[in-house]
Amino acid sequence: MRTEEARPLTWDHVYLATENGVPPHVAVWRSVRRHGETKTRKSRRAIALPKQVVEVLEEHLRWQERESHGIEWSPAGRVFTTRSGEPLDAVNVRRDFRAIVKKAGLEPEWTPRELRHSFVSLLSDHGIPLERIAMLVGHSSQATTEAVYRKQLRPVITQGAEAMDEIFRFEALRRDSEA
């Protein structure tokens, strides 16, 4: 999800249990853009949640319920808020992300947007087809996914060297058999 899609996310768009064969998922239908629209029509999507994310969101919901102290944190309330229950803005997200990056010992230049780039790159490196990745991240075209988001995780291209090693090994074996 884009941070602009996560910030307005409400609990009534988060499904933490499998129901009628549909796995846990999040329905991305809104953003903080003008008129609440997502960036593109294809940005409206339902994304299945990994088990680890389901567990974290369940704990987060329990935390909100414990911490509400009179603040209206209803099932239709926002998933991600400030500690006082207020809606997040871009400044909150960047500040909190910088704190996490620092605590993790990463370079301070990291931004929340780079999580999307990492997600795309990891899926691509894992063999997920580009068209499916584009659909997951809500791109209207896989060209954007490939040109802007996907980074080569294994920058050393080994196929040429491997082919040459095999060719020359074959040549060496042939010479040895002729001798």
C-alpha cells in the first residue's frame, strides 16, 4: 500500500479472518488524495495479508482497544493513528519512519516509499510475474513497476560467465579425450 492509502484505512476495510474461502485481506479503496480517490482506478484492490501481518494487526487492534480511553476507536475507526487516536499526516509517517530506521541502524536517507520499491524488488527476485506485482501495488501499467520500482537485487549477471565456463569445460574435455 502507498502511505497515502494506509493513512485513511479503516478497520471495516481490514479482514483478519478467512471467511467463505477468502483469506485475510485489506480492501484498498481510499486515499488521502483529493476527493479520497486512489491514485488510479487499478489502485483500488483487495490485497491478501501474510500471516505475520495478520498477527501484528490483531495485536495493534487490541492495543487500540486498550488505549482508547474515551477516544472513538470503533471498528470503523482508522487503523493507523497517532498515539492519541488522531489521523496520521505525512509528517507523522516520515517522523515515525525515521525513528524506526535509526533504531534499525539503517542509513537515515530511507523513506517509507522505499518499502514499496523493496517489496517490488523482492517479489521480482522471487520469480513473481511483473504483471502480478503491478496489480498488487496498484500500478495501471507494469511499465511503471519495471522502470521505476523494480531494482535488481542480484546486480552481477552470471549467465554469460556460466555459459563460457561450460563451453570451455566442454572444449577442455574434448581436447583431453583427443590426446
